[in-house]
Amino acid sequence: MITGKTSVLALLGNPVAHSLSPEMHAGWIADHGLDAAYVALPISHDAPESTIAALKRVGLKGVNITVPFKEAAAHAADRRDPLVEKLAAANVLAWREDGVHAFNTDARGFVASLEEAYPDWRTTSRTALVLGAGGAARGIAFGLAEAGVQSLLFANRTRSKAEHLEQALAADCATQVFDWSDLPAAFAAADLIVNATSLGMKGQPAPDWPIQVAKPHAIICDAVYAPLETELLRAARGRGLAALDGLGMLIHQGALAFEIWFGIKPDAAAARRRLMAILESR
Ligand code: NAP
């Protein structure tokens, strides 16, 4: 029931129609009997910062921000969490009495999903390889650095973007950039491998990843969650390696956002059950 007191939350991005966030948050809102509604709003590509700044004057409870507006959201906020300052990107805004606060839950959401699936990952994963250098790769790399990995390796089709990301993290841990043509050497050097490119997504090509050279204890992660079982994860499981899909990152970044807005830790396992049913029916 929508009432005059219903709190409004939204996902801002473009496109947003494919997103699972509305179903995920609607599930948690219902679990806790909250008077709130979460909708997806495609916003125009021109002047996103002024659109977000204008929304600050509307009485929302909070928003998630997705591609390509995370940088604009970080700029538009009145206050920024230290991680937002570091990443220069925000995926959560919360309306508070002293203004709109910006947060980034992508980085810790990825680490939380890793911890949930492999609680001992830190003992074996000293060197992590991040494939890609876009928004997801940036969040994951900062999350891993914050979680204490000793060394971060990067490989991206456009090498200069990987170098840019490496420079941003060089103060936090040892770093190295590999050429995209040198993926076998990068795979062989890592204890944890994360695909944060769009390769393997529905409708995108899936390359022949050099999984055969990965270490026997390597954990293979994919940020892609549509499909849930990517070619990368299939190849990893085929070799008997640990494999982690991208749904956990989506759920945990969302759970951290929900906690920021409502002060309630929602049920991640219930969200996974509900979202898997939706993905299977698509
Ligand atoms: P993005 O900023 O557009 O970055 C895309 C990345 O993919 C870039 O590094 C790009 O390399 C690379 N790429 C694209 N096409 C390629 C190709 N044909 N060959 C090699 N590399 C290619 O996108 P994003 O937001 O980081 O998202 C990346 C992936 O992560 C998407 O699949 C998205 O669905 C997923 N994701 C998942 C979550 C989650 O919660 N699980 C959250 C965010 C994103 P160049 O720099 O060379 O273009």
C-alpha cells in the first residue's frame, strides 16, 4: 500500500530496465514490513550532475546510482564517505538532515560476497588479478586493496586505463600491469582472478580464458551475473577450481545500501533465492 508517508527510493542510471535492484529491495522492504517503495528511473545522459543535484531538493530516502552516473553522483553529493573520495564514484546516496551523503558499497560488496563464499580466502589469496578497468574493476580493486591483498595485477584491453587504475592503487599495495595479449602470464601469477570486463555477459563474446595455467588453489570470480554460470566459471569448475558468480556482489552492495538507508541488515540468502528465480525465468 502506497501512502502519503511512503519513503521513496530509486535506482538512477541509463539503462536501468535490466536491473534486479528493484526486485531485490522490494523483497527486503516486504521482509521488514517497511512503508517504502523502490523504483528504477532512467535519467537523461545530458547534464546528469544537475539532474542529481536537482533531486537533492526532492524528499527521497535514498538512491542507488548505476552506470554511467557514479562519478556525477559523487560530485553532486553534499558529503562524501572517504571511500567515495578515493574512488571518485558513488553508488549510494542517502538523504539526511544535513544534506545528501554519498557512499560506495561496490568495493565492500564484492569483498563481502567473497568472504561469504570462501571465508578463508585471505589465507590463500595474496596476489589478485583484476581483468578490466571500468567501474566494476575499480570498485573491486579498491575493495581488495582495503581487504589487505599484498599485490594487485591488472590487465585490460585498453592498457592505458589499467595503468591509470594501477597508479590510483600503487600507494596501497604492490601493483603490476600485464598486456591483454599476455593473459596467460597474468593468470599463472594470481591466487585470485576476477573478471570485471563485460566479456561473458549475455550477448557479449566469451574469450578462451587461459584457465589451464591458473594455480590449483586459485579462486576464480566473475562480476557478470547474466548468465550466472559464465564460460569463465564453467572452465574453472571444470578444472576443479573454486568459482564465484557475480550475483553475490550485486546482493551485498545492495544489502550495505539497505543498511545505510534503514539501519537494518537484510537477508542476503533470501535475496539470492528470489533473484535466482527471476534470472531463471528471464
Ligand atoms: P565499464 O565501465 O563499461 O567497463 C567495461 C570493461 O570491459 C572495460 O574494462 C572494457 O575494456 C572491457 N571490455 C568490454 N568489451 C571488451 C572486449 N570485447 N574485450 C576485452 N575487454 C572488453 O563496465 P562496468 O560497469 O565496469 O561493468 C563490467 C562488468 O561487470 C559488466 O558485465 C557488468 O554487468 C558487471 N558488473 C557487475 C556488478 C555486480 O554487482 N555483480 C556490478 C557492476 C558491474 P576497455 O577499457 O578496453 O574498453
